[in-house]
Amino acid sequence: MKKLGFDPQIYIEEQSKYILERVNDYDKLYLEFGGKLIGDKHAKRVLPGFDEDAKIKLLQRLKDQAEIIICVYAGDIERNKIRGDYGITYDMEILRLIDELREYELAVNSVVITRYNGQPSTKLFINKLERRDIKVYKHSAIEDYPANIDKIVSPEGFGRNEYIPTTKPIVVVTAPGAGSGKLATCLNQLYHENLQGRSADYSKFETFPVWNVPLKHPLNIAYEAATVDLKDVNMIDSFHYEKYKKVAVNYNRDIETFPVIKRIIERITGKESVFQSPTDMGVNRVGFGIIDDEVVQEASKQEIIRRYFATENDFKKGVVEEEILNRMKLIMEELELKQEDRVPVAPARKYAEKHRDSTDNSELPAVIAFELTDDQVITGRTSNLMDSCSAAILNSIKTLANISDDILLLSPVILETIQKLKVNDLNSRLTALNANEVLIALAISAVTNPTAQLAYEQLSRLEGVQAHSTVMLNKDDEQTLRKLGIDVSCDPVYPSENLYYL
């Protein structure tokens, strides 16, 4: 059983209370939500015990007082930007997010297309939303934003953009990713609310970095690792220290833009801002939920190593430049971390070396190692019949169910029949069965085979498993492992010489 370092109940109580205190002095609070609103797996990994849906459950508590605006940058739709964890484009992510919010009975006010200039793919997306009765607003780019305050806070700036009518005191502004225009949307709304004589305020809900833990705490360094491609750097909030003589942690972009944002808010409202620092603007209370700092530090270090492997993979694929990889190496060195400090790395590599075909001096076979939550390490390797993920999953659930390694959960005849269908009838060039295909076979077998049923019942126990593969996984296996709650890292090695069929 893994140790817990975070109490989600303390966090939700503290957080909801603080947000309500912030909104009490105004007619309306525009709350910019950074990070993932639903399924915050980064927070779950670095804060053992954190509920990945804590933010949405927090909003569910406030559902009678809150509604949601979703922002998306038109340019991200045009270039089909992908959300990495789900492997879907930003426009599809918005549709998924709306469905999820509705399941939580949260009111979705509208979708705002930011920096819109009539882009063709964005027009099609707008049509799709409007024909499903979802309100869409379009905001154009403002020249010299955010520096040219005179133009921004004028009829030619925010005045040109549409006002979004809202009815509840808390308006959450969220997005599928960074750079979507959340802040500009909030400020645009403040401008129009002020013109209509209403008292409105802005606050930011950004989980990381955690302002009330030390700057070089592994938890905050893990945030730098997670945003290494954005070049975010944690810093001491100099404005906060100058005003209150207290140390608070923020990140470079917020600190750099704070004076400008403060002046924009003061120009809109016509009075001095209550915010004396970027930390003042925040409402995040996640630091108060930490109950075991040592556990959080270790989990954060493990996340940094996992992120390092992810960056190596992205560099190999040509997604990031060498500068980003070098930055990740510096983060690893800063905490004196090694790849092998991630438990499943060494067993996976050792097992692959053991099964290298010495007769033809071939490359290492594809192997994946699972570190189960009881600290056992289970391996699996690719064969002619199934890939390494499939093998490791079957081996792991057999271990968890105390089923002898000699007992077959799935008949080879059945697997071979599925493989023939896949290759001969569906014309797949990937012959080995992937994890999704093997899990379907297991589910069917469980209906008539009590042993398979016993193993099938162990799948839920794979949540929280740490895994490492000696080769980069295909998207199908990555998504299957993610859905099972398995955190995987990979060596930056392609599984074959093929350029497309990996």
C-alpha cells in the first residue's frame, strides 16, 4: 500500500471556503482556472492522495453559484493541436469537456474563440457547436496586448469584443491548454461589467507552483519539469515579499506580467487594485492539504524522472528542440536524480538484455516492467502473439490473483483466431495483439472461465502502477495503460525501423 501525502477533504473544505470569501465583496468573480479542470493526473502523481477530479468536485459543491466559460485559441484549432494525455485535438477536447461538465450538472455558459480572424477550420467548429445549441462568442486579437493599455481598455480594444452575459456570481474561465486566452477573456468581461455598473473581480486558480512551499521543493521543481516546453521558471514573488515581507513562490510569466495586469484592472475599475502581488491574485490552497511532506517529495522526484523520459521521447520524435531536453537534464542534475531511480527502469532493461538474441546480434526486445503497488516488479515482452503491454498486464493480474504462471488465462487458439482476423481480414500490419485487444479477449473469456474471471477482477488493482518500457509505445497501448491508471515511461527507442507502422 502506497503512503498518502495529501488529504483531499482538507483541501476541498479550505479551497471552497476561500473562493466564497473572495466573491463576497463583489457582484461577480471571474475565476481563471489553470491546469486541468478534470483528470489532473499530474497533481495526483506528485500529491499522493490527491483526487484527480478534486477541482470539478469543488465546483460541483458551488454549482448553484457557478457557471463555466471555455476558451480556445483559433490558431490551435487550425493546426490541430493535440492534447497529449488523451491524444485528441483541442476542438474534440472541448466537446469532451462539455460532456463531462454536464455529467457533474455544471452549467456551461458558452465557448469563446480567442484571436479569431475567420480561420476556415475554426468556422467549421463554430458551426458544429452552434448547431448543437452551444453559444459561441468570437474575440479578435488586440494589437500590442497586453502592453498598450490605452488601446486595450477602450472601445477599440475590449470594446470591440463581445460581452458574454452571465447569471451567476462565480464565472469559471477554463481552456483545453495554455495560451488559450483565459486571462484576456476575464479582463474583457471586467471591462464590460464595469461599463454596465456592476462590481466584478478577477482571481486566478493555478494549482502549481505551490506558493507556500519552498522554491526548490521537489513539488515545485516537478511543475517546472511538467512545463519545460513552455519555459516556465519558478521564482520568489518579489512583489509579495516587498509588500508583506513574506516569501511566496510564483512563476516567471505571472511575475513579469503582473504590473501590466494590475494597471489594466485599475484602468477598467477606475480605482487602485486590491492586489499587491501575483500571489494575491491567486486563490489556490493546495499546500494546506499536504499531510506528509516526505511522501510528497519522493513522489515529486519520481514525476520528474518520468517527465525526463517523456521529454527524451519527444526529442526523439522531433517534437521539442535540444534546448528543452538540456533543460530537463539540468532539472534532473539539480536534484541529483538518475534514470534508474525510477524502480521499473532497471528490471525492464535487465530483462530485455537477458532475452537479446545472441545468435544474430539483434537489438534488445521490447520489454515493459510494472512496479505493482505492493512493490513487486512484473515484466512482459513482445512475442509473435502479443505485445509487451499485453503480456505484462496478464502477468500482473495473474500475480495479484495468485494464479500459477503455468496456467493460461487465454487459449492460444482464441488469440491466434483474433490475430488472423486482425491481419488477414482487417489488413493490419501490426501482427502482435495490443493491450486493448487482449483485454477484450480476457473479458469474453471471463464469462465461461472462472480463472479468467478471477484475473479480470484484479484489473482495478493496476491503478497507480508505475511502468517502464524499453521502447516507445504506440498510441493505442499508451491510452489503454492511461485508462487503467498506469503511469508509464519509455526509453527513447523506436520499436522497429518502420516510419509509420510502429
